[in-house]
Amino acid sequence: MNPTGTAARLYVSAVTALIGLLIIAIGIWCLIDPGSFAEFVGFAEHEHFLHDVGAFQLGLGAMLLLALIWSDALATAIAGFFLANTVHTVNHVVDLHLGGSPAQAWLLGAASVALAVAFALRLRQLGYVLGNVTCTTDPALAPFVRQKTIRLTTFRKDGTAGTSPVSIVVDGDRAYFRSFEQAVKVRRIRRNPNVEFGPATMSGNATGDMQPGRVRLLDGADYEKAARLLRRKYPLLHGLLVPAAHRLGRSKYGRTVHAELIPLASFNNDARLAPGRWASSRPGSNP
């Protein structure tokens, strides 16, 4: 089996997901009915320690599942251990009648609080992006590698500007975003591919300077590549939530559109700017 091939990738993901789910199921079993679990595995029952086994099984299973969608090992480990330690803390509170002391529960709770703070700080260090990101070869796109949202300005026929927030993903010398086929910005781009863009909050408030660029609507292999990159960078948002919203709104807003964004600073050396490359992709040619 080619270790970098599709079959190998599917095998690794499937095994990781199945074992992660199995471990979580065992953890829940230990927490809910420790007696039957002890009987099943043939060991003497100790209710509190079996509860703790369940807590750490949950943490291990969560780490395996999160590792499938998160690219940062430290954030994944902190999240998994936070879950395990928090359930462990609850066990010590609930099982006080079996032994231990309130001080132990307080110490474990303090550890969970410290882990939560560490996770929040790690998120800030990562620009709140836990998915996979790639490097860029274009200095103009470097600030957007870990940027979640940009402020995209498109122009009407009369030159009036309209602005909206979109998620961005960068790969090499290219950047991509997606929208609806019938979105106002997409209709404007079909008439005029010249845009302005800059970093923004998720609500579209600017957090940095705008710069000019140009947009090319995609189809075929480029379309699929943009969709894949967005899923990898935003596994929950663009792997699940946005595609679901697009499917639900397809009858009103049309199919999903993927687009390539090129900064004006890259124009002179970019072969994609050859005549005819800026024609709109055929509406409805992709799902």
C-alpha cells in the first residue's frame, strides 16, 4: 500500500475514527454502569476507579477524533486532557462518599481551569484556526494564511462599492473563498472581477488595511481543490455547517461558487492573468 495514497489515508482515518468512537463508548459505559463493565472484563469492581477509567477513556477518544480534523498537536492534547480531567473532577465530587477528600476535587478543578486558559491562549496563538493551513509563496498573501475572515469589496456597474465578509484559505500563491451562485457579490464579480480585500472580524469589521485584487470564478479541478482546502482549514464551518446551509438554500440562492483571489501585487508575474482567464465559470456546472 502506498503510504501517501488515497487508500492509505482512508485506512488511517477510518481506524482512528473507529477506535476513537469505541474508546468513548467504553468510557461512557464505565461512567454509567461500572459494575457491568467490571463483570464483562472479569475484574473486581471498584466504582470510583472505574469512573476514573471512564473519564480518561473519554479524553483519549476525544483526542483521536480531534486529531482527524485539528492540525495542532498541542491544542488537541490540551482539549482531550481537559475533557478527561474535568470528568475526573466531577467523579471526585460525586464519589466523595466512597473516599478521597474535597481538597482533591478542588485541585483537579483548578487544573481544569488552568487547562482551559492554556487552550484559550493556544487558540489566540493559532489565530483561532485549528484546521490545516499551508505556506504561501506570495508575500501579499502571507498575512492571510491563518486569517479566518476577510472583508471583500465588490463593485456595482456604477462603481458603488459593496462589502461582505468571507472565509479565506491560502495555498502557495493562491487564495480561495466560496459563496452562493446568486449572491450579490458573485453577480458583481461576473461583471467586474476587480475587488478590494483585507483582514476582518467574522462580522466583517476591518482589522487591517485593504488591498486591490482580482477574482476568478472556478470550475473543474480548481473548484474541487478550493472546496477541499476550505474543508481542511475550517473542518466544522466549511466541512459541515456551510455546505449544509448551501444545500438548504440552493433553490433560492443557487449552487455553491468557489473563487480564486489574486492580489494586485501578484498580477505582473501571474500566468493566470492571460486573456480569457477571467471569464465566468458556467453557472450550475458544479454542485
